[in-house]
Amino acid sequence: MMDKNLLTGLGALTGLVSMAGMIRLIEGAGLTSAFSWVFLLLAMVPWIVYAAWRARHGTLSRPAALAVLGIDVLGFIGVWLFTLGPVIALAASLVAFAIIWVHDWPQRRARGEDVFVRIEELADTPEHVS
């Protein structure tokens, strides 16, 4: 089990990658104004918090955490070096969050005989009740 604070930081980093991509998209379109910054922050700050919360409550293994970190680093490098950098950053953030999200799924319940029910047991008529 990994440290929860480290996982929280990893989730926040995943959210920051997408925020960097959105900043580059706004800057590239020449739309940097107070209005655009307000909406950017209203959209991205909750996303960063949610990604951090999911990572903190998940069960990321060390290899999965390293994969998320590598994808985040790739997204941060891509966002500033390439013309398609914002798209690369948003895609990298989505892939990293998908890894976090899959590791936050609840554990599977054990399958057994108690899962299967015969049709006769579901009937409401008194002659079938045992």
C-alpha cells in the first residue's frame, strides 16, 4: 500500500496536466482575459480536487503509480514543446485518470451458490413457497 499523501499529490498532478493543457488552449486562441481565467479556474480546480480525491481513496499499486507519473510527465513535456501539446496533455491526463479510476473500483464480491436463485423460489403463489 502506498502513502496516501503521495497518491493525493499524484492525483493532483494528473489534474494539473489537464489544467496546463487548457491554459495552452486559451493562450493559443488569444483569448486570455479575466473572463476566460474565471471559467478556466471554475472548471479545472474542481477537476484537480476530484482527481486527487480519487487517487487518495484508490488502491494504486507501485507500478500503476509509476505509470501515472510517467504519463503525467509526458503530458507536461508535450504541452510546452509541441504544437499539438495541449491535446497531448489532455489525452495524457485522461489516460492517467483512467488508471486512477480503475484502481478505485470496489473489490469484486465472491461468487458462489448464494448468487443463483431458481425461478421457482421467486414465485409469489403459496403452493411454491417452501
